[in-house]
Amino acid sequence: MIIAIDGPSGAGKSTIAKAVARKLGFSCLDTGAMYRAVAWQALQNGVALDDEEALGTLARDYEIAFGHVEGEPVPRRVFIGGTEVTDDIRTLQIDQAVTPVSATPSVRTALVAQQQRIGHAGNYVVEGRDIGTVVFPDAEVKVFLTASDEERAHRRVRQNVDRGVGSVDYAEVLADLQRRDKADSTRATSPLKPAEDAVHIDSTGLYIEDVIDRICQLARQAQAAPKEA
Ligand code: DC
């Protein structure tokens, strides 16, 4: 079974996807981390962010892998070409570089193919922007998760404080979220938009546990009454 969770930056997708996966015994795939890893590698190799061909080659040639922190059931560590980039892909520099990288069609083609290969191998919660629309249009459960801009910015600041990486300046984080929302929703290739059959959940003011329970409930319903082929 695939549970697709799409939505804008900072809506809580990562935390919620990991918790749902843990509860249901599913694996979890953070597709945003894959775009971030390619952006990191591009900066590392001095590839220009408007060089479509070079970015595509990079996305095809460098293997992206996920790993576990000991004792954690859901993978959190990210590697590209064998180098660990778990924390290095969460900086403001990568927040900015990932926008042109994720808008590059050849990068998307390469990463979507990898995501489909990974997801088809088992039961997965997959989070991103185009999972229910492009990567897994037949996903059994599709959720479009949103929250107000202000709440998303507050959450992202708290997350950055906890991780010890990224900006902790609220105004800067809010402006960057809004810039990325606009870029993600207006780009030509696979823009952020809800799948027609997605369940919309606005998590503003909701307890995270309630959102997790709601998605687990949708998964159980889909298991009991599969969608018609
Ligand atoms: O979810 P995130 O903030 O880590 O995602 C990083 C960037 O990658 C974000 O700007 C949007 C892009 N992205 C995408 O275009 N498609 C996905 N499936 C996941 C992320």
C-alpha cells in the first residue's frame, strides 16, 4: 500500500509521515530529501543551477540512499554518492538552491523513477509535492496537508532549533516558505497541487496526534475497502 502525503513546506509532512509509518509498520520515503541531496551535490561539484543537462546527469549518476539512526525504525539519514548529508541538506543555502533543481525536468524524471522503484518494493508512506499526482497516481491513500503560513514558519523555526541547523529568524523563515510555496506551485513541471481524490487536512491548530490518527484511519479504511481498479 502507498500512502501519499503532499503539501507545502512546513505543513508537518515529515513528522506526520514518519509517525504514521511507525504506527502502521510501513517504511517511509522523504522525496524532498532527494531533491535536496541533488542540490547539495550540484553545489559541491560547482554545477550551475540553470544547467539542465548537467543537473540531470548528476541526478542519474549519484546514488541516493537512506539509513537508520540506531534504534529508530524509520530512516532519517540521507546519503548521496556514499557521503552522508543528513544535516547539510537542511541549511538555508540548500533551501534556496533546491528550488531551481527541483524545477528541472531531467532531475524530476530521474528522481521520480527512483521513487517509484523504492515505493513499489513494499508498504510506504511517501511525502513530497507530486506524490499523489505524478509519482503514485494510484496510491491507496492520498492526503494534502496544509497549515497557515504563520504556523508553518513557527514550526520550521522550532525544528531548526531542535536540529541545530537552518535559520531561526522567524521573519526570514516565513519569507523563505512563502517564496518556495510560490515557486513550487507555479513551476511548469509537476507543480504542487492536490490530487483530485486527495483528502485535505488543514493542521492549523490541530494536535499532531489527531492528524496522525486520521491518516491511519484512512489507511485502515482503504485496506478494508480497496479502490476499484
Ligand atoms: O519537503 P522539502 O522542503 O524538504 O522539499 C525540498 C524542495 O524540493 C522543495 O522546495 C520542493 C521540492 N520537492 C519537489 O519539488 N517534489 C517533491 N516530491 C518533494 C520536494
